[in-house]
Amino acid sequence: MNETHEAPEAQDTDQAATYDVGAVETKWQRVWEDLQPFRADDDSPREKRYALTMFPYPSGDLHMGHAEVFALHDVVARYWWQRGYEVLNPMGFDSFGLPAENAAIRNDEHPDTYTRANIAKSIESCKKYAASFDWSRTFNTSDPTYYRWTQWLFLEFFKRGLAYRKNSPVNWCPVDQTVLANEQVVGGVCDRCGAEVTKKELTQWYFKITDYAQELLDGLDELEKTWPARVVTAQRNWIGRSEGAHVDFTIEGRDEPVTVYTTRPDTLFGATFMVVAADAALAGDLVTDEQREALEDYLLEVRKETEINRLSTDRPKTGVFLGVHATNPLTGTHIPVYAADYVLADYGTGAIMAVPGQDQRDWEFAQVFDLPVIRTVQPPADFDGDAFTGDGPAINSANDEIDLSGMGVAKAKSTTIAYLERQGLGRRTVNFRLRDWLLSRQRYWGAPIPIIHCSSCGEVPVPEDQLPVTLPMLRGADLKPKGTSPLGGAEEWVNVDCPTCGGPATRDTDTMDTFVDSSWYMFRYCSPHDDTQAFDSAKVDEWMPSNLYVGGVEHAVLHLLYGRFFTKVLNDMGLVHFREPWSAQLNQGFVINQGKKMSKSLGNGVDLGDQLGAFGVDAVRLTLVFAGPPEDDIDWANMSPDGSLRFLQRAWRLSGDVTSTPGADVSAGDPALRRTTARTVHDAGGLVEAYRFNVMVARVMELVNATRKAIDSGCGPADPAVREAVEAVAILLSLVAPYVAEEMWEKLGHEPTVARVGWPVVDEALLVEDSVTAVVQIQGKVRARLEVSPDITEADLEAAALGDEAVVRALDGKPVRKVIVKAPKLVNIVVEA
RNA sequence: GCCGGGUUGGCGGAAUGGCAGACGCGAUGGUCUCAAACACCAUUGUCCGAGAGGGCGUGUGGGUUCGAAUCCCACACCCGGCACCA
């Protein structure tokens, strides 16, 4: 039974014949290796398309998640090839990162050993999985030929003032022993290892992504049309634009005013105290000598709090009086200045005007410290809360020069800002939640930061002709995290001559966040082997922006924001000629099992290799594509890969039944089957373009069913319409199930590869039905169906409907009030109720 | 709290103003077989009915419309993002 492909005559009559999945996979993998059907040609005259999928971290072999994303992505890439585009569909590896480093410590080896082994395994699995990647363009970010250019880009950013060092409290992961970017702290814990993140004062490198905050936000308006809503929303929330004002407060005994940021300048009359972030330098500047000790005690308390506790909003308010007073610029009142941890040092100016009447947090603080509350917005009569944050008429808001009384919040805001600007006391301001991107990491397996620190010259860039700064050879225990970078231990590597003055100097010992590596990899694929530049701008112009980016939604505010930022900088540098790298995006869901995320601790993991062994590559791919809309999660427990395999066997069996010869004239073939084929091919294209792959598969299943019926009880296997239908099935299936499609194509008497034969040509005339079913409704309920000509007139259709026996019976003599006719599909008869 | 997405048979899902449940899974009955597997055929939202046929039905309640799963309003629940961000 398993050798059917070697005895075709025997099975042609056997309805239960099956093909040997394993043998077919081995056979075609070899053929494709020879043919290389998916090499992207830079010089092709065809229109170009760039299908990109997020490159994986090589943590081991491929798993179910990769299987899903590659299957979905491949439908589009293969579809584009069939439609005649030149398709760039590259794959590489994001190979710097912690797991390799941890494995190296465990196994007393170099991280590269682990990395290379996993990459080799993954490539082999991708090939078996029949993903249509162009392997001639592959690269790894941990290769010096790649990270040389990562370093070059860092230096370009540095030269433009977009990479800088500052001392600041940073997120510290006590387990991974490294700092983390804001984006990598989720709910107060490290998004990699789950440890509670603490704060640490360190001098670190940052990218000035905040310079691009407004543009990163504005760009989303256009991307919204082609990107998933959840990603656009997540980025908008993350950038967090707010509009308000800076207001200057004079401080007793100090020349410099303190500027606060507020979104509610209309409430300035109600500002009864001021709060400065306890950990901001400003707090230390303002505090009086009498209060200095109290502030320092308070700071110690604050630093003990974990990030998780600090984020909790129901925590009682704490703070300490700084011993100084500020002057409310509108009321002239002297208001006390406090330090508290509910004000953040790195948002706004690190200082706020507190308006307890209109802000719940300020209200709570005022209760604890017994501070006065002045309402400046009249709450509704039935209001029984604390602070009133809603809209309403201004009260208690007038002095000799300005009177807001009765104004709504919006009017009161603009009036106050105008006044402050006239008086030089403040100005309209836009503020962002987005912080600069902290890129230093105190770990080994990353791209070294190409800076040399010289006591007389400062931060000196490594000269371009000395790039790459390669990693010193460290292994095993040398890599153990000890709170400072392992690179610091390689003394010969660290100590160098200053490139500027020649004096003794040291290399920067931190490495870059691996998200730097992945922020520009999409450009590198356009000229992956160019050793003279990061990428060839002319080739990038040919291929980019990428037409589709498929990947996980977990990167909504990390990689996807960083990559957009890099593109904008590269555009400002004149290296690329667009400002968004990814025109369209598709996020696949997760593959889960029994309602839960797969995990080792739950023991509910599904091994991809086991599934491929049991059902074959095609059936697993088909199952993942057919499961539902691509962005939905797939619960593998609800799936039936054996059902998918049954369908593929059924489809394959058709190819053995066809008896007409290749190239037979189809024009005289069975018209009904020809119409079904034409309609299916026509609709399938639109469905793929709308990412509705599951429905596309359903339509192919219907075509297979119709063809089976035609062979067994219709026009018979010799009708050329049957050949036309089965050839269409093979081509459509080549997007999802490449092995069986190839096998069918061969059985139909053609040369490989079906993957590049082109989309089936549809005779437009066949898309016009010769009769349609018109539905007759009475009061919106279906009472009869009529077979009518598609070009029937409305009058004829109405007459036919009203004359129909079933309709007459259902009307039961009731008077007809109105008849709605939508020829040729529908008639709705409205009768007296 | 603010922002976004969702809720359709036993299950995954189709239908985006016009036949609710395409396609598939599962289930039940049958054909083939010594038997099973495979394959094939039939049935499969629910209620009433022998049947023909009919009633009800897309989270809940209202509305718009000749006609609503689809559009509008309110509510409930689920998922995701942001959150002591002033």
C-alpha cells in the first residue's frame, strides 16, 4: 500500500489508494535543491515583491510557532511567484542573545558553537518544511561580516548625536545581570526571565528615539490601513502623546524657576502644592539643609520598593516636605514643595503642580499631608467622588487679569495658556511617554559598542577601517554574569591606544541590545554579501519597502518600533528613500494546546517533528492554514491533521484518474465543471490577497469535491474539463501543500516545478453564470426559490415571483403592500401586517 | 481608569445589509469486507410534525430598515495594549 507511486496502474481503479508521504518528501526535496525555484533575481524585469517574515532566534530546532508563521507567510510568497512577480523571500537568524551565552556557560564552550549548531538544524528543518526561502541570501547577526555594519550604523548615529551616554536610574534584571530597555520590562518584570526588575544608577548608551516620537506617531495614520489594529494601538499607547503646558513657578530663595508639565493648565488656580520626583536631581537641589536628611531617608525607602509595588496605584501616598515654597503664578499664594515617588523623574520635567480638586492622586496626597483643596471645576450636583476629573464650568478661577469663570475645560485651557504665554510664565507643550532607547547590555554575546574611552579625548569612535570590533575569545565560566560586562575581563582586548591622541585608553565593554541587530536586517537582505557597505541603496530601492511583514504581535512595541526608527534615521542620512520599512503587516496567532499556551511546566507541548513524522509536512501546513483566520490562535487539540491528510490523499487521487492528455482542448469540456474551476481560481486570488487563507482552502476543497463527482457520476474522467480542474487544484495547492502539488503535477504529465508554472488562466466568460437562484421573501422570510436568467428584468422577476405557486400559497390572499425587487437575486414581498 | 479587538451548532470556523451555519472536524446510519482499517453514500442548529410543512435561532435589551449575525444606542462577558505618565 505504501509503494503506490511505483505501481500507478494498480491504484488507478482503487479508490482507497494513497501516496507515501515520506517518500514523496524525500523525492521532491532533492528535485527542488537542483532547481532552486525561489532565487530572487535583482535584475529581473518582472515587478518585484518583498515577502518578509520575522527572522527567528536560533534557540534550537523549529517549533509549532515557526511552522505556523512560515506556512502562512509561504502562502503569500508562493502566490506572488505564481502571479508572475519576482519575489524576495529571505531568511536569516537573529543569533546574538542570552540563550547561547547561558548554554556556553553550562557546557563550557563558546556561544558560537551552540548558535551554529542550531542554525544548521533550523535551516535543514526549513528546507524539509518546504518554505520557499531564498537560501542564497541568508546571514546571521552574530557573524562579524554582519555586526561590522551594526557597529558602523551605531557610529553614524553617534556622529549625528543620536547615540549618547547618560547617567540615570535604569531597569536592572537581577537574574540576567544586565540592564533592560523600557520596552523589555512588562508589568515590572523582565520579559525574558520573569524576574522582578529593580532600579540601578548607571551610565549607559541610549538612542535618541524620542527625537522621532511625533513622526513615529504620525506614520501610524498611514500604516493603520495595512497594519493590524492591535499593533497600531499598542504603538500609539506606547508613544503616549499628550498635550499640555509648561508652567514656571518661582521658588523662594532661588533664581531659577521650576518648570512643571501639566495637561490641565485650566486648573492652575487650584494648584495648592508642588511635587518633585524624589529620585530626580531637582529634589536634591531644592531641599533645605534642615530637610536634607529627611529626603535622604525617604529616598532609601523608595529605592527598597520593587518595581511591582511601585506600580501599584492603590498604595498609600508617601512623600517628604522639602522645606521650600513656590509661588502659584495666578494666585500669588505660597505653596509647599514636596518630594514623592508618585511623580516620575523621567516624564515631563520631573515636577508637577498638584491640583487635589481635579486630580485623584493629588487629592490622596493632600489627604495624607493635610493640604488645602480648591475645586476649579464645578462638579455635577450628584457628584460624590473625591477629585473631579470631568468637564464642567470653571469656578474659583479669577484674578485681576484673567477670569475663567464659567468656561468649559477646553476653553479654560486655551485661555490660560494664552495668558501664560503673554506673561512669559509658561507655554503650550507636547509631551511623550516614549523614553530614549537604552541599548547597552552587560553581556558577552552581542555586538561590542565601538567606542574607545580616553581620559583626555573622551568618547572616541573606533575608526571605520578598524571595524568590526570583534569579540574577544571568551568561553564557559568567563561569561558568567557578575554585574559588569564579561568583556571587561579580557584585558588585552580592553586596553588600547586612543585613536586620536595615541595615549592609553580602554574599549567600551558593553555590547548592544540585540534589537539593534534586528532593526536593520531587512535592508541587508537586499545585498547580503556586500562587504563594502551595510547595504546597497540602489538594491534597497528595488525591493523595499517590504510588501508584507509576517510575524508575532509580541513585537508590537519592540522590534516594530525600533525598525521604524532606524528607517527614519537612514532616510535622514540619505541611505534609503522611504520612511517606513514595512508597508503591510500580518500577525499570526499562537499555536496553543488544550486552551493554554504550550509550556514545559504544563507538559502540554506539541513537538513539531512528531507531527511532521505522523502526518507529513503538507498535512501539518494545511492544518495550520485551514484552522481559521491567520491572526487567531490555533488550539492544536481542536485540529485534525489526519483529516487534512485525508483531503490531500483525495486530491492526489484525482490526478491518477485523469485520462485526457496534457494540453487537451478544454473548450468543449463540461461547462458546469469548467465554471466551478474558473470561479474557484478567480476567488482564490482575492482570498489570498485578503489573507483569508482558510476560506481559500475551503474553496479548493469544494473544487476537489466537484471534480470527484464529475469523474464518478458526471462527465467522466476523459473530459478535458476534469484535467483543467485537477491542474487548477495542483497549482492552488502548491501554495499550501507543495509536496503533493508537485506529485500531482507530475502524475498529470508535466515537468517540475508546479511552484513556478503560473496562476491558472481563467476564461472571463466562464465567470458569468447562465442561471441564478432568485430568493423570494415574504416579510423578509424565504418562501420560494426561482431559477432565473442573470439578466432578467425587475418586472419579469416580480411577475415570476408573484405567480409562483408556493408564494401564492404563502400569501394566502393577503393584500400586497409593496414589492422590493433586486434582480436577479431577490424579491421581498411586504404584506399588510 | 483610558485605548483597541471580540462574543455565530458538540468543536474550528463561513456569511460584512439580501438563502445563517460554506468548508472541515466530530457523531449517527449504511455500502464494501470473514472482520477491521481505508474509501464511498446518507443524515447531522433547535423545537413541533408520520409527512408536507411550520415555529424559534448569531452574548443581552432597544433602535434604524421592505429586510440586520452584519449598521446605530445601551449593557454583560472575554482577549490585548497603556497606566501614580500629571
